Amino acid sequence: MILVWFIAILLAGGIACWVVARWSAPACRWTALAATVADFVLSLIFWIRCYPVNLLRQQDWLRQVNWTWFPEAGIHFHLAIDGLSLLLVVLTFFLGIVSVLASWNEIREGVGFFHLNLLWVVAGIAGVFLAVDLFLFYFAWELMLIPMYFLIAIWGHERRVYAAVKFFLFTQLSGLLMLISILALYFIHHRATGVYTFEYSELIGTSMPLHVAIWVMLGFFIAFAVKLPMVPVHTWLPDAHTEAPTAGSVILAGLLLKTGAYGLLRFVVPLFPAAAHWFSPIATILAVIGIIYGAVLAFGQTDLKRLVAYTSVSHLGFVLLGIFVWNKLALEGALITIIAHGISTGALFVLVGSLQERIHTREMDRMSGLWQTIPRFSGAAMFFAMASIGLPGLGDFVGEFLILLGTYKVSVGLTVAASIGVLASTLYGLKFIQRAFHGSNVHHWELHDLFAREVVIIAPMIAILLWLGLFPQPVLNTFTPTMNKLQQTASQQYQALDRGQQ
Amino acid sequence: MLELTGIIPAIPFFSFLLLAVFGPRMARKAVSVVGVGSIAASTIISGIVTAVFISAPPSGWSYHEVIWRWMSVSSFQADIGFYLDALSVVMVLVITFVAFLIHLYSTEYMEGDEGYSRFFAYMNLFVASMVTLVLADNLLLLYLGWEGVGLCSYLLIGFWYTDPANGRAARKAFIVTRVGDTSMVIGLFLIFQRLGTLNIQELMHRAAQQWPVGAAFAIAAAALLLGGAVGKSAQLPLQTWLPDAMAGPTPTSALIHAATMVTAGVYLIARTHVLFSLAPPVMLAVAVIGAATLLLAGCSALTQRDIKRVLAYSTISQIGYMFLALGVGAWSAAIFHFMTHAFFKALLFLAAGAVIQAQHEEHDIFKMGGLRRMIPITSWAFLISGCALAGLPIITAGFYSKGMILWGAWSSPQGAPALWIAGLVGVLLTSLYIFRVIFIAFFGEAQIPVEHPPRLAKNLSMVVLSVLSIVAGWVNLPPYLGNKLWLDELLHTSLPTVAEKQLGWMTEGWSEGIITAAFVLGLLLAYELYLKHRGATRPLTENALGRAIHEFWNADWGFDFAYDKLFVAPVVWFAQVDKRDFIDKFYAGLAALSRACYRALSATESGRMRWYAASIVGGTVVFVFIVLFL
């Protein structure tokens, strides 16, 4: 039941926010905060109680809820949690709190509807991470899309409508491809077994010829690759991230992109191991191109938020690489990168957003020398920039290092190219610091340094990145049983398929 | 008592945290107490650890301590663990002690600065990272320290961030060294893939077992690590960042860009010496890089007017000597020279810093003069350290360490007369460029009146380092002076000894004699050219060829220019051209296409009956045609 609570609290909290906002905007904010904090605390308690004993004992899932929804079509309301979902859900609720706090002063109009959308998008994301019925999964996938569209289109910046429509078209079209693939899988499974089901654990192991599997897999892959985003389907991202309000950017970068990574991990490779294996050279090469190209694009930007947005293209390239390399080192690395990137980039968006609130511009030409007036703020920005460029001792480094270590086992060339991508990240990281915070304060800004509310957001994020960088073992251990299981299903079935084809 | 090892990096790390969070609100006194006190505490502990290590050595002359398991993924394990042996003991003691003196000096040097607490925060973080680097028991933790010192170097070069030029120098340092780091991290991947561990002792053990001398993987691994070492230690071809790094406050230059961080590459190679011994071509490369660097940088040092840039090139050149020693397998000579160099080069910078502050931030030696009468302690300190650098025989420390290196270059099996000659020419150059500075800036007529003469903190640190610049050499007395090789013997518990091949007519005494002759020649030349007949060098730079060479050396042999054109400009150009991301043009094209289709189709909805009738008729005809004929 706790899984239902996770989502229900947010859905109900969203409606409550909407209602309460008619009387008082602050009450609405506090309601939203209460809902996200409640969920975060619940998930944290759940994690602590599972760790590490239950995780190791876990058979299929740590907890699940399975209600019949449309029995005729084999559709269930089936939520389940394992180590992977658990970590992502904790991250989701944490960034939920961050987004609510980040919008505290920024959002002044339509406060109720804003928080409704915000909590619902978080609920949708939690649903994506928890659903193990593909129909429900698709439902949650769409649920997170629409509120996100509103967040960008209503509360965004200058070119918000363009960005929102672009975001919507990219994700919606690719989502439709996934729907087709889900249905194809559904019917193929029926033809093979005579059972109509959307159940994840049933559909795993559905045998089909490789050429069919490739097409079905591509439907899933494209949907997830757009979300991730992978070069060359990344171009919605800079616009959406840049135009979205701060909370929107945090959720986009910290969570929405991760649903793509999660989909690849959970569905693409385990459902279609042979096809994914066949496809892995293409995916890994595109991943490495994304790492380098994203970093170079970030380096070329003059809009601070756009710069941060492009860094996501680079970092998520690492995740894609790790997933398709598919060995233990790379997978654990991908998971750490997912979490660390969520925190470090989320924090950068919070900072850039609050900078924009202070000086009403994102152009780096209008900044320069901010360290003189807001040293603490700049120090925090420096910290997260260093995390982002992979400084050892901070979370992102552990992820990227493990991914590269795993990749080296598969391909030396890809490893070298991706390492050059890490080098390229130095360029944008230092440009970020130099153009905004170093130099002399030529525009004579006199700004307020970090507010208490901002310290409350930033300090835990610093602590988490240090923790991930210096003692990532609890996170790794939480993921390990799930990872072993994913690897096992994929490889078992991979062998079965090989035999089937002979 | 060896359990205290883990505390040595911990104290400065926590004082960094304290200063970073509360520093701006603390009183200057409190900042000094925390900032300097933490390093003093670390120094005392490393002193105790060293004393215990030497007096009651642990079994096998090594001590290993795991603080916690950093990460463990399937077969990959890395610890936050420290490894103590003669090599790391010597390094840590020198680093903490020199760092302490420089911190002490900084309380006076930085006293008027706005970023007082920020400065000490960065410096403390640096010491924490540097000690971690040296003590790390595995290459990943070493890499953490490695990148940590790189970050501090960046932060401190760009310490006075309001001047964009400082920012540029800082970024250049960070990016150039990270080029080397990229090579190093790939080396880590290779080592783990082939040897299954990153623990330094374990990997050397396995490498020696698995790989024969000259094995391809050993060569690749050593070459990749060398890439990292070359970047950090500012050797050819990645030396370009160090002269610009002088933009930082002078104590920073003394600590990071002279005494400690830049020698991290030397330490890395010495630490993984087994790997390098398995790769003779890489060893040769190390020696040749060292020899070439020491000559090139020595020439460049001759042409600089900025006192700190002379010292920067001198640092590059002296690290070249250390590389030369490593390349010929004279491991302990390299570490010996690291130690003496840490003392005298730190002192040179501290004295230069005192001079600069006394001369209204003037860096140009030709605008100075007669300083020896105005700031005597500083002048003596500069003179002593300059003599140690040039290798004044018997008295100064540099003589012993350099002599040992050159003797290794001649006598070791990997040595060669050519390497020895390169080192010998280097001695001449060193003596010439450092006495050039001394004669121009400290002798002659006074030019700028002295302001802010050094006070207690500065003088005290300079005096202590002056003493060390002399006595530090006496820990290794060569055979012709009593053969008391204390440091050498200590280091040989963790580093192999140099084998000596058949020697012919040359003995260590002869080698030292010839070096001394080169030193004296350089000194006399400098005296003639820069003191007795000032301006005697002018004819040299007045003809076109002379001026061209002068310019070329002054501009670091054109490396900067070439890198700008080859690497920097294309990347910047592409990033600017592609700011709008040409891939997005494709999607914009799709959008434009569908908009065009929409317009075309909506144009047909004109409301004119004739058009509608005509298109119905036309459509019918086409349809019938298709049905009937296709």
C-alpha cells in the first residue's frame, strides 16, 4: 500500500493546493511542501528499513500492489518497487521538495494551478518508476507530460510557447511509437502464449525473431532516447530547459530525463536483449557523440541556463553509454550518474533561476564579477560546477569513472573518446564560473547573497554530492540485487533466443 | 603512533571546511590561527610519524591503513586508504613543513587582502589534497588528490579574480593539466583491466609477475601515466601553463607551483617505478623529456624580465632534472632533488614575493636594483637559495642533489653521456640566469624606494628555509666527502638502488668537478654581462637573428602560439559557429515544411465555387484514370 500512498499523496496534495490557493497562496505552498516532504520521509524510512537485509532477500519486488483494472484486456494496476525504483523514487521526492522551495518566490500568478501541475508531474514520474504493467506505465508516461507542458507554457520565460510545443511534439510523437511497440509486444505475446497481458514480468522472455524484436525495441528506444535525450533527438531539451520556470527545469533535468534512462534499463534491454545487443554499437557511438557534442555546445552558449541545459546532453550520454555497455561496473556507474546528475544539475538550475530572479537576465554578458557581491552564492555555484565537470570526491565522478571503467572492457576507442568528453566538460565548467562569477563587477550589481530558503535547498544537495562521491556504497548496494536480476534475465533470454534461432 | 597518518590530511581538510563556511565572518586573527594552526598540527603529526617510522620501522618498511571502503563494485575495489613507506614519509614531511612555513609567511603577505580567509581556505584544501595524493594506497585515491590539487591550483592562480587575465591563466593551467589527467585516467582503466586492481603495491606486484620487461601493456600503461605526470609537472610538451600560473599570489607560487604540486608527476613515476622499469622505452622518454625540458626552460629563463617568470622557468627546468633522474633509474636522486628543490625554490619565491611587495608590486628586474642594501635578510635569502639552485659546491643543498642526478645520468645502465652533457649545460644555464637576476635586482643602483619591508613572519620563514637550503644537502654526503648517504639509504627501503655500469675514466668526483666548473663559468659570465658591463648583452639582441632567438625563447619556444592555432582556436570557432546547434535546423526545417504544406492546402480553401468545381472534376478524372489504367 505504501506505493499507492506515494502517488496518492501527491495527486491529492495537488488538488488540495489548487483548492487552498483560492484563499491563500502561502497556504498552497505549504500544502505542496507538506505533500512532498511527507512522501520523501516515507520513501526514506522505507529505504532505511529495507537496507540492506530485505534488499538481498528480495525475490521479485520489495513491495507491490496489484489490482485488476480491465481484466478482459489483461490490464492491471500493478505497482512494484525494487532497489532501482526505490532509489529513483527517493530522488524524485527529494527534487520535488527542491522544486516547491525553488518556486516559493518565483511563481506569483496562478499559484494554485502551478502547484497542481507540479505535484502531478512528480506523481506521474513516481508512477513511471513504479509501474510494472506496461499499460499503466504508458498511462503514467503521458500523465507526466501534460502538466509539464502547462508548467512550461504558462509559467515559462519569453519563448515559452515555442518551447512547450516543441517539447510536447517530441515527447508525444516518440511516446506514440512506444505505444505501438507496447501493443505489438502485447499481441506477439498473445500469439505465442494465448494470454493477453501487459504485465512486465510476463512479457519478459517473449520470444520473437530478431528482425521483429529490433523494430519493436526501436519503438521503445526512440521514446526513451528522446527523453534522455540522445543526440540527434536532443534539440527540444535546451529550449524546454531554458524557457521553463526554475522548478520546471529542475524536474526536467533531474527527473524527466531519468525516466528515459530508467526505461532503457528496465524495459529495452531486459525485454529485447538480443535486439539491444545488436543495437548496442550504434547506441554507444551515439552516446559518445552526445558526450562530446553536448559539452562543446554547452561551451558555445552565452545564456547561462542554456549552458547548463546542454551539459545534460553530455552527462546523459554517459548514462546511455553505461546502459548499453551493460556490465556491472557500467550499470552501477550509470545509476550513480543518474542520481548525481539529478542533484548537481538540479542545483545549478536552482542557482541560475535565483540569479535570474535577482538580475532579470540569463545573459552572461550582463553578469561578470558576481563573486564580489554574492560570494556564498558564487561559492555554491563553483561547487556544483566542479561536481558537473567530474571532480573526484563528488558524486558525478564516481558515476562517470565506473561507466568508463566498464566501457573499457568493451571498447578502448569509445572509452578514450568519452574521456575526451570529460576533458571538454572542463571548458564549459570554467566558462560558467569565469563569465558569471569571476572578472570584475562591471555592471555594479549589488545583490542579496543566499537567502535562508536557498541555503535550505543548497546545503543538503552539497552534502548528498559529497556523500555520493566519498561513500557511494549504500546506493551501490541498494541497486546491486536489482542489477544482477536485470542482467540475469537479459542474459538468460539472450541465450534462449540464440537457441531459438538455430 | 603510525595510526596518526590519516589525521595528517584530515586536519587541513576540516579547517578548509571551517574557513569556507565561517571564514568571511571570522576575525583575521582567528583565520590565521585556524589556517596556519591546522598546517602546524599536520606538520607536528607528520614529524612524529616520521620519527616513529625511522626509529621503529614497521615490518617491511611499510605501513598500510584503510580508513573506509570507498567503493566496491563486483571485482573493482577502492579504499580510502593510506600507505606509508620511506618515499611517502619523506614527501609528506617536506610538504607539510614547507607548507607550514609558507602559510606563516602568508599571514604577512596577504594581510591587507580582501580575500584573506578565502586564501587560507584554498591553501588548506591544497595541503589536504596534496597529502592525500602522496599517501594514497591506490591510484584512484591518488587521482582524487591529483585533481584536488589541480582545483586548488586553479582557484589560487585565479585568486585575484577581478582581473580577467588571472582568470585566463587559471583556466589555462586547469585545462592543460587536465589534458594530462585524461591520459592518466585512461592509464588507470588499462591497469585495472589488465591487472585487476588499482592498489599501487598490488598492481606493481602483479605487473612484475605478469609482464616481461618491454611488454606492450606495460609500455602503454607507463606511457599513459607519464602523460599525467608531464601535465602536472609542467614538462614538455605540456609545460605552457606554468609560467602563466605566476598570476597567483606569490606564496601560492612558492607552495604549489614550485615546491609541491608540480612535483606530483615526479612522485607518481617514483611511486609506480616497477611499472616504468618494465617499460624501457618509456623510461628513455622520461629521461629525454627531462633533458630537453631542462634545456629549453633554462634558455627561456634567460630571457625573462619578470622575476617570477624567471623562477617559473627555473622550476620547469629543475623538474626536468628530476625527470632525468627518474628516466635513468636514479629514483632516490630524484626524490632527493625534490626535497632540496622544495626548500630552495620555495625560498626563492618567498624572497621574490618580499621583493615585489617592497617594490610596489613591480615584477620587472630591470626596474629594480641595489636591493641588497635595503632589505638585507631578503637579499641574503635570495642569494642563498639562488646559490643552492645553481649548485654552489659543498655548501648548498642543490649541489648534492644535482650532482647525484648527473652522476646517475652518467653511471646508470640507462644513462648516457648525452644526458649527462645536457644536464651539464643546464647547470651553466641555471647559474647564468639566476645570477643574472641577482646581479641586476640586488646589486647596482637603487631604483625604487622600499616600502613594506618584510617583518617577522616573512623573515622567520625565509631564515628557516635559508638554513634548510644549506643543510638539507648534508643528508646525502657522496663518497669523496665521507659517504654518508642517510636519505638515500632510507629511500632504498622503498625504491630500488641504481646499478652502476662500467665507468671508464669518470668518477663521481670528476663529474662534480666538471659541474662546478660549469657553475663557476655561469657565475663569471653573469658577473661580466650583468654587473660589470651592464648592457653588454645589448649587441646580442640588436641584430635580427639575436632578437629573433630572444623573442622565440621569451615566448617559450612558440608552444603557446602553436597550441592556440592548433587546438584552442578551432574549438572556440566551432563552438561559436554551432551555438544554435545545426541539428536543430533539421527540425526547424521540418516545422517550416509542415507550415508550408498547411499554407498550400489552406490556400485551396478559397471560397470560390469555380475552384472547387474544377478541382472536383480534376480529381475525378485522375481517380478514374487510375482505376482504369493502373
